[in-house]
Amino acid sequence: GPSGPTTWSTGATSSAVISAVSSPTMLVDTLTRCISPISPSRCFKSPEKQRAPSQQRKQMPKLLLVAFEGFELLDAFGPLELLLLAGYSVTIAAPTNGVVRGGVVGSEACKSEAAKLAFRSCVPVVASHSLVEALSQKWDLLLVPGGQGTRALVGDEPFLATLALLCDASAAVASVCTGSALLAAAGVLDGRKATTNKRGWAWVTESSKRAATVDWTPRARWVADRTGGKLCATSSGVAAGLDMAVWLASDLLGAGVGEAAAKRAEVELAVWEAENDAKAGEANRLKVAARQAASAVAAARMAKEEYSQAISAGLVPAMMKRGQAPAEEEEVDT
């Protein structure tokens, strides 16, 4: 065939093909000249010249998700979506391989912990490895979600011992929401700064004896601690894991990688970045104070309206009408 690139000419090609239909030999020759030639060596390489897949491109970093009965779905799959887009390969492991049930933040109507777990845990997820099986590998990042199931596991010594070994086998460790309670109970957060779900703050920070050794940060979207040269990142509740995942991807895989993944997933970060203590400092404290003040004003107004409605409906005794109405709220500049 020709040695150089072929330039397509529609008119000349059409007439040549039409005239060549009656002659198979001419047709093959015409098509050969119409298509840019490709060297056979580019399509068929001898085995000794082919590179192994691991040599052709850099191996994907490996992420291990620790799943368990009653883990919070968004804690796990929100960050996983972004980290997959950033370039991680993902393996799911659980205390035993097979199906575990994830749940969502739901009703608090159930009284017992067992009832809450059964009520919330409704989505089956398949774990390809048991936690013990996962110990046979090294991991670039280990992710522990939170969820109602953490309440049972925080005192499960075999689980915590295996989790501690998995953290040792991982280059970096991260948790979302109450997953930090498990890391704390396993001793992974000893002496480190960390944060957790603010609604579950009291439980997490007192959930185990070792939780008392953690330097808990009460006002942060996420916290990154590199004590001893190893990264342990912990985030606040549920959706905060998305923001931490973006930061993790850029920190561990390269500047801008996380932001690019967020853009592909249409995750808006501007609001939360302004609220992250590590980035905003005093400005964040003032914003939090302003929001709290605005909430207090709104609550006072609602109480006043309810009181007025109660008086109108005759539900407030006459003796309570004199000098006991809710105080006028002070104007607060928010």
C-alpha cells in the first residue's frame, strides 16, 4: 500500500469505486488507496514487544470501604462516587463477605437500638471480601462510614481489632459521620484531631474509653490529621463526606483532581468551603454565630405568635396574661 497519509477526495473516490464494482481486484485496490494506511506493527505486536497492562499505565490507587449492617448509604456512596471519578478502584469489605444492609437517616420512633437498625437498614449491598480477607492486601485509602450500625460495633472487640489492622495496612484512613466512633474505639485516633456528626456529638465523644484520648474538634466540616506522617481524615455528618472526598482526592492524587471530579458530578462546594474551619477560621466562627442568632430570633418570633394564638383561642389563663408574654426579641444584625 502507499507509504504516506491518504487525502480523501469525495468526487474522485466515488467515481473510482463505481467503476471498480465490476472488478473485485480494482475495488480492493481503490479502497486501500482511500483509507489512510496503518502499519501492521501498530495493530499486531509480537508478544515479546507487548507491555504488561501494569506497565502500560499507572496502577489505579485502591480504596477499601468498610461496610457493616446499618451503615449510612450516603456516608459511603457519596464519597465513593467522587473518589471513583477521581481514579480510585473500590473494594467493599464487611465483617463477613456477602450481603450487608445499608440504611438512611430515618424516623426516631423506634425505641430500641435493634428496632432502629431493623427499621433503617433496608438496602442490600454485596461485600466481595470479608475484613479478614482484606488484610491480605495493602490499601491506599480506607473509608469507614457511619450509621446506626456503629452503635453495636463500637463495643465489638474482634471487629475493632480487625479494623485497627486494616488501618495499619492502609496508607491513609478516613471516616464519615459516626464512623469516627469506630476509629476512636479501635485506637486509630489516639492523640489525633478529629470531628464527627454534630447531632451525634455527645454519643461519639463518649462512645468508648479511647474516645477520651481524641482531640475532638466541635466546629469543622472535616479535619485532617497527619500525626506520625499518616493521614487520618474525619468528616462531619452524612453529606459532609462529599466535601472531604473532594479534598482527599486533590490531596492524595494531585492538585485539582478532586475539584474536577466534583465538577463532573455537579457537586457545589463553594458554600461548604466557606464553612470549613480549617479554611475560614474566624470568618467561619462569625458565620456560625450569625446563623445561631438568626435561629434564636426565628424561634422567639414563633413562640410569640403561638402565645398570641393561644390567647385568642382562650387557652391561656387570665393570670398568665399579665407580664408573662414572651419577651420581645432583640434585633440582631445577621
